[in-house]
Amino acid sequence: MLGFAPYLLFQSKAVFDGIAPSTKITPVGYTRMLMDNSKANIVSKGIDDGSGHIKNVTIKYRTRLPKGKSATTDNCDIEARPAYSEATIAATMFRKYAVLLEDDTIAKYETDASKLMNPKGSALTGVSPLMQEQWDVIMETINGLMQDINDDLVTKQVANFGKNQTTGSAAAKTVNFPLSTTTNNLSSGMTMVMSDARLNEMNIANAMIVGSGLVDAYYIQQVQKAIGMGQSGFDPSKMALPTYYNDFDCAGAWGANQFGIFEKNAVQLIDINRYVGFKAGNKGGDFFGTLTVPVLDAQGNLTSFTFDIQLTYIKCPTELVIDGSGDPQRVNRGWALIISKSFDSFNIPADAYDAADRLTGNNGTLRYVATNA
């Protein structure tokens, strides 16, 4: 029956209410961390000001004066001519997904499927109200799009972690969460991570951790208040830890049990909407606009994300290639719904500190791999 039995559709929604597999969102902790930055939209607004004109943005910056450069004699010699360096930012990443909802297919569902509606908790611009079935398909598509966007951002960060002042390297530093609590090891666990943050001149109260694996298990114990004072007298539950974001993609992109600590605003999300301003509205019979949707992941974290949306009506029965390969398939009249996103991320430039500075190569991000021995 291909799911066309109305009573079965209603029963499934009732049974799986809230945990329906088609609408469950896998946690995208890294993207959420970027979105929680207090200045996350400054760079984006420079590139996309809402008019539909997309442009590059150039950031200028100067390095701070490192130790050992000041003079010890009173004279009128000039030590330097301060000069700016520049970094150009452009949104280069893109993701999209398109589906076809044929009129004859929607006609086989209950009348609610074709009911026009403005989704609750969402913002739709440039496009007329969506049919209920179109909205359902969008929500079923969001997980895959968010996962792909997050994976692209997590993968890009691999080559953009800063140097750790304690190692002089951007490679993942091993941090052991010891099995024994009989001794107070000051160079292990979160004590070491937070000490490293100090040495890298990061404000630990203004930092965030993203990862998975062992560090996730550690935070689970903290949240559940299952950690107490060990035999050494050290009580890790009293530590004021950075905000934590769980992200399954980190294991694949960074490595098993790896996590990153990020100073707030050290990495900026470049959030671009193309179908705004003069590019929004009815264009040649197609509708272009944006759709802001609530994203509630499987762990109960709520955020919102804005996508570009295009609606194209297939006016006559025709043949189309589906999924980019294979023989053309016969399709009937209906709406093609294209949901897409242009995005990128931007780190503090690698040369933001002078070569003689103790923090040369540092950019407010550090990479670790956790062990438990």
C-alpha cells in the first residue's frame, strides 16, 4: 500500500509521537556551539546583509607586541611601523536536498496533507504557506541536512586547530582520565585541560568543549552527580567545567575519543541565506524564500536554523532522473521542493600572534584525545 492507508498513518503518528524515527534529529554539537557564540552573526551580516547581495568580507588585524621587544635605553629610535594583516572570508560550502511531491500522491492521503499552514514556531518568508505534507517532508529532511552541514564544519576544523602552548603543536594532546582515585594527579583529566587553557591564555569560564566518547562519559557522570571525593581528597564534582556539546561526528572527523576546547567566539559560523531581498518571492513561476525551523535534537537541545527554500511546480507529466543517476522516471504534476544552505566557518588567523610571541600559532582552539587508564 506504500503507506497510503490513512488509518495506519494516523496510528503511526500517535504511537511514535515525539520519537518518530523520521523526525528525530541527531545531536550536532559543533554547529550548536558555533551558533551559541555571542558574535556569531557579525561576519555573516557583512557577507549577507539581507538584501540578496552576497559579497566577500576582509578582516584586518594586527599582532600584539611579544615579550622581549621593548627597549631598555631612553632614546628616540623607532622600534616598528605597525601594519595590518588581512584575511578574506567567503562562504564556500553548500548543501541541498530536493524532493518531488506529486499531486496524485497527496490526493491519496487524508485532506490534512494538502492543508495550507504556516508552521508553528517557524518563520517562512518569500513563499506562500506550505501544505502539511510539504512541511512533514521538510522536517524529515532536516536531520540529514543538519548532519551533513555539521560534518562539513567539523571536518574543516581538523586543519584549523591552534597550537597548544604546552606542546608547540596543533596535534591532539593526550589527556588521561585515571581509573584510580587514590592519588591526586595534577597533570591528568580536566585539571590538566583547564591548566592548559590558562597557559594558552584562555578564559576557562568563557570556553566550550565539543566531542564524544570518553569525554562524553565524563560529562555524563558530572551531570548525573555521580562523581564524588576520591581517596586522594580530590573532588572533581566541585570543578566549574566549560559548557559541553556532544557530537558524534567528532569521532569520524577528529578521531576516536577526541575533543576540542574552544574559547567563545574563536570560531565564527558563516550563515548565509541566498533567497532574501530582491532574490525572494515569485520568480518565473517559482517561489524563492527562507524557512527558519526549530531543531530539537534527540537529547532535548532546542535551537533554530534558517534554510533557503525553492518551490518549483512540474506543470506537465514528464521524465526525470531521480537521485542523480539511473534511467529517467515518469513523474506527474506536483511540487518540487528544494531546501538548501550556504555556510562556512572562520577561525582566528594562524598568524594572529607574532612569530616571537609565546602564543604564536594559537587561535583559541585546542585539540585533545582522551584515555582512561
